[in-house]
Amino acid sequence: GHRIVSITIPKTTFRKNQNMTKELINTSGASKVALGGYDPVAFFTDSKPMNGDFNITAENRGATYYFTNEEHKRMFKSNPDKYAPQTGGFCTFGVSVGALFPVDITTAQVY
């Protein structure tokens, strides 16, 4: 079976390398879709990844985000820094060691 393992990263290491993703957003190629089309607000409101609707979108820092409904879009647009993924949507562990790894969205955690 599969196990989810949690890794604790010293904050000083994370902060040092966090700047490398300040302008980078992990998107799907030329489409610029962030989070693989998952709704970023749903991680907070529904506590799980939910596929967004390609007809309900918002742009932020050059990336396109999909939402499950208009309310989630409104919430995102009113406070994108709260809902946009940290470290540009790249693996936090990877960023802590100076590398940009893709993310398995099903293991994302909200803190």
C-alpha cells in the first residue's frame, strides 16, 4: 500500500530558497493552467482537491486558475495570496533543497 510521509523542513532553509519561486508558477505547458486545473479555494473550503470548471477562471501572476463555482472565483480574486499555492505550486521539499519538483496534487496540504 501507499503511505503519506510528512517531512519537516527548517524554516530558515525554506525561506532562503523560497525566493527562487517568487516569479515562477508551476503551470501546464502553454495553457498556463495552474494546479492541473484543480480549484485552489476548494483545498480550504472542502479540504480536498476538486476539479475546477474551465468556464470559471481567474488569472494571477501569469497563471490561469479554474474554480468549481463563481463563489470560489470571487474568494480567490478578493485574496489571491491566501489561495494561490506557496512556492509557486512546486514541491516545498524540493524548493528547500534548491530544486523544482512537480507536485502530486492529491497529497497537497493546507496549513
